[in-house]
Amino acid sequence: MIGVLSVKDWWQGAVIYQIYPRSFCDSSGDGVGDLNGITAKLDYVASLGVDGIWISPFFKSPMHDFGYDVADFRDVDPVFGTLEDFDRLLKRAHELGLKVIIDQVYSHSSIENEWFKESKSSRTNDKADWFVWADAKADGSPPNNWQSVFTGPSWTWNAARKQYYLHNFLSEQPDLNLHCPAVQEELLSVARFWLDRGVDGFRLDATNFYMHDPELRDNPARANGNAVRPFDMQDQLYNQSHPDIEKFLAKLRTLMDSYGTTFTVAEVGGNRSLEEMAAYTKGDKLLNTAYSFIFLEEEELSVPGIRGAIEDWEEAADSWPSWTFSNHDRRRVVTRWRKGRDPQAFAKAMNALLLSLKGTIFLYQGEELGLPQSDVPFERLVDPEAIRNWPETAGRDGCRTPMPWVASDANGGWPADTWLPMDVNHLPIAVDVQEKDASSTLAHTRKLLALRKEHPALVRGNITFLDAAEPILAFTREAEGEKLLCVFNLGEQPAPWAGLDGTGDMVLSVGGVTGTGAGDIPVCGGFIAKL
């Protein structure tokens, strides 16, 4: 619906490189990545050609959920370094022309957060209503039937208050009560703290979990034959997605705009993610963009899956989209979608497809190398979700293993004892090996990123899908008098491409394609041509 934008903010069409700090680079030798490690590798990140970085949580935390349980929203956890280390990282990133986006976790905190410690101490303290508290039913059971994402009821009893507190995730992650004006003001103050330090924007974790139904109505049942968790057996009408979330987002946007051209991207999951993303980004008074788990949770690569998601956004939203194929929460795309195809050829094809799409693109660390998902043995698992649901769910550890920097080192350039094991299958495609290979996935990704910057149509052009025969995905990107044709074979066998009259000059060949006219497109093949 939004077509070609007349004014381009830096984030429209930008490519943001996601860094999971525990697993990126360790400067201290303790087996956990840290802020100084990120700073040491910023030249590498900048050499990719990305526009910025998104750093997952590095705040003070007991690490029950590895940083998404925040004990102090204004401080760095010692395992990652200090505030001064962050300031140096920020300064170096800006020197290299990289924007810096950081996570903000506003839906919940840690049980070790001082706000929660005070809130749970009594029903009359100054922060008594900063979290979501409710009385037990007459029989002592929880206030309603809400289930947590990580399995089990969303309520935990507190003896001091003689009440239950709400947690949509782990019991160690109590939900903040954003219906409380004082909580909203405190979170805006947190945002100010980081904006004053010079960050360029925020990725907002679990945005649709910010507010609940104050009446605490039961969620209705939802038919789901594939449900692994009780959470999946409910329609989440009341534990999340309250309409007043938009009012808080408007306050946040006003604050962000006062700092200039900043950036906000919402993470929105669930059955109503498209509707909620459209609501949270409508107009110019809320968030800049949002992304869902639609590609992250899709188990099959298909033309209808890619085309449908993008066309659904175009129809539902009047705002700028964002897309990613992999992140720190879901299996890597090479493992999810590859099937029997060559892993490196497939990685090149997926990066080409992702970087051809209209929207802001998030590229997870290691995707430029074509890393597959790691198989972490049970005894090395640390992810609470994986441990609780083993072996029915893959968990998140397999996409969070340490980044392989050095192939000749058994630990990939890390110390011997790392928080998650180095995947030996990653070593042959480590950074130092690929740096020397002009045909590597790393070299291909750099070429793709340079190409995207060279062509306005790829950065901010509109997108129009063509009715090609599956498994061929074909679309055009068009802006500022430039029109590009993008064609990809998403199948597991060579597939015929009917061609277009007047198909122009090839801009990029993927998978050995030699021409843009009618003919077979090889597996993992495709091209971009200028019309």
C-alpha cells in the first residue's frame, strides 16, 4: 500500500546486523562474548556493508532468560562489561558509519529488579501496583487460566503479599503493569537514558505483551492439534494485546522524535501478529516498523509462503515492513528450509532473496557465513524452554552457539570452555576461511549488500509479484525510474522460467544462472536484472 516513499529515513530499506553478545566475540577469555568483543569486530561488521547493528540485551541480569530478565535497565551486566565499554562501542560504531539499535524489554523485568523487590514486599508500598498482582480464587488456585509461553500457568504465588503475580514468560520474569502511569514514565525515563548516550533506536521485545486485560478474563480455548505447550491451546485474547498499548507507543514515539531521526521496531508474535503490527505502526505517531515470526516459524520454503506474507503486509498496513529469516529465537534458515540442497549454495540463495525484499532487513550474525543450526546435546543445554520441553522442541541454544572466527582453532577462536559449545561443523566455514575465498557465502553476501546500496529500487522501491509458475518466485522492485526483476527458484529441482519480453541486463547471478531469458533456473539459482 505504501508504494515508493518520497522521503527516505535512514532505516527505510536499511540492513541491520543482529548481534547476540554472549556468542559474538569474547575479549575477556571467560567463554562469554562481551561488549569489548563486539567493538573489536566492528570493522568486520562494517566491511559487510550493513547500515547498523542491533545488540540483544546486555543489561544487568541474573540470566534466567539470558538477559531478557532485566535486573537494572540502566546498567551493563558485568559479564558483558561496563557502561564505559558500551560508550566506546557506540563511539566506534558511529565512526564506522554504523547505527546502533539496542533491545528494550518493557513487558517484564527480573525478580531481582529492585522495583519488583519493593512491589512484592507489601500491598501498600510505593511500587505496589508496578507489577500485575491478583488474589487467588476461593480454592487457592490462580486468578484465571492464562498460560505462560514457557509452559505452565502464568501466575506464581507470593507469600508476603498473599497474592499471585503475572508472568507471561518465566516465573523469574514478572510482568510490569503498564496500565500504571508511573511505570510508563519510568520506562520512558529508561529510554531517555540510552538515547542520551547516543543510541539510534530500539528493538522492542514482546511489544504485544505490554498490557493485559484488567478484568483478568479467561482466555478461550483454541483448537491446535500440534500444540506442544498449554500456551498454544489458548486464544490469547486477554493476557496480552490490550488496545491501550497504542497509547503508550504514541508516548514513546513522541520521545523518540525529540531526539531526531531515531528508529523503533516492534517484535510481535502470535496469531494476530499481522493485525497488531499494522496497528502499532499506523500513521506517523506510533512505531516505525515491526516484524513477526512469520518466516522464522515457517517450516517450508514456498512461493505462496513468501509472496503471501509480503502481500498480506502490503494489504493490511500503511507502514514500512521489516523481514528476517533467522534470529536468536528460532532455527537458522539453512536448517529449516534447505532440505537436500547444498548448504552453502542455499545460504547464498536465501541471502539474495532476503536482501531483494522490500523492507528493513535484519541479518542475524552468522547468516553471512551460511551457518546451519547447531545440534546441542541435552547435557549442554542452557535454554530453559528447551530443557522444559525436551525433546519435543528444538529450543534456542542451537542458533546461539559461538560465532566461528578461526577454522584452525578447535574452539573457533574462543577459549576452551564456552557458555555453549562451539559447533565443529561450523569450523570449515569460519570467518577466516571465507575471507580468503572469493566464491564464499561471505563474499557473496558482501556483494549483495553492495548491490542493494547501489540500486534505489532495492532499498526503497515498491514490490510487485509476477504470476510465474511455481516453484519460481518472480517480482519487480521499482523506484526513481529504476525497475529491477528478481527471479528465484525455490524448488528442489531445476525449474523452467518462461522469461519476459524485453528482459534486460543481468545485475546479479545466483547459483550459476547465465541468462535472464526463458530457460531452466537451477536449484538455488536466480538472478536480478535491470528492465
